[in-house]
Amino acid sequence: MHWRALEKLYASAPVNALFASKLTIVGEGHSQIRFSVDPSHHHAAGAAHGTIYFKMLDDAAFYAANTLVSDRFLLTTAFNLHFTRPIRKGAVIAEGRWISGRRRVLVAEAQLLDADGEVIGRGTGTFMRSHIALSGLQGYASAFARRS
């Protein structure tokens, strides 16, 4: 149930209305976000702006880490990003994977794969437990309310 609630939380975030994307928790410590790059995501030179790389890598790593924490919302405290290749259009998958930590600080990584399975970006993040209860967040709590 926690994993489905995390998916609902992602979908409920207002910023995600700007991107046609879908989060799937594929297992403990693993997440996947599917999205498409189109010209609305481009910088002046006609390829995807770095903001979409960061957003999707950060989200994939964050949700992979948050699969291991069922009571608190995590906060990104640091994120290291590497651009591997530009992308102009098409389907992209952000795959997140938890690396270490379970108590206060967690580390997770993510990679972006284009439609051919080529890596176009990578990132590693550090995430800290916040004081924000997941159960107090409407998007998360709504997944449990429907089951009652």
C-alpha cells in the first residue's frame, strides 16, 4: 500500500502537471518514471533543458529512497548530476535505485534512458527524513482513504 500511496503522492504534486510523466514503484528501493521530451522542454539550442534532467533524476532517486521510509517525507539535501547525451524528443525512462542508509540519511541514484536504452544522464542524491508525516499529505493519504 505504501508504494501505491507514493505513486499517488507523485501524481498529486502540482509541478507534475507541467510534465506528462508517470511514476511506478517497481520494488523496494526501485522506482521508474516514464515521460516524453518535446520542444516545450528545449533550451535555445533545441535540446532538452537541464531542468528536466534534474527533475526526473531527482524524483526517481527520491522515490526509490522513500520506498524504505513509510512514515516521513524525505527531503533532497544534495544532488550530483552528470549529463551524458542531449535529447531532442521522444520517450525517456528515469530509473531510481536506493544505494545506502535507512535511518536518517539515505543515498540513491538514478539514470535516464532514451528510447534506444542509451544512458543520457545520471545522478546521485542524498535524502534526509523530514518532520513531515507522509500520512498528513493529501496525495499520500488519499490512497488509503479509498481502501476504507
